[in-house]
Amino acid sequence: MQFLAAINAEIERRKLKQVELAQMIGIRNSEICSFISGGRTISSDKLIRLLEVLEIKLMKKEETIEDVIVRIKYTDLVQRKTH
């Protein structure tokens, strides 16, 4: 998955430990570890915080930040209903 690959690449580039990243986001280390390995999802609020911390942009030129937040929250809702 390109999304997780981008997150992992940024973590490596910044030489962050997962425990440090978890503290910055406000989740348990086991949660970030499982998310990064593709084993579980995290809430849309935590995902947005993760992207902010890593300064990863998901926007297309014509999108606003509100569009991106709505898209992330919708995807999160759909994933929760299917699990």
C-alpha cells in the first residue's frame, strides 16, 4: 500500500522510533506498530495527527483541507463498519 509506504519512509527519513511517534500522536506504541504494519486502523483524528506530525500531504491541487478531512473520516467510518 502506497500510503503506509509513504508513512514508513518518512519515519525512517526522520529516524523516529515508533515509541516516539506514538507519544507525539497520543496513542499506545502497540497501536502505531500494528497500524504501520497494516494490521489495524487508527481513528481518523489520530491519522490526521500522524500526517501532521510527519508533514505528509494528501491533498490534490483542487482539494481543501476540509475535503481531505471529510475523505479520511468517511474512509475510517467505512472501515469500522466492515470490521
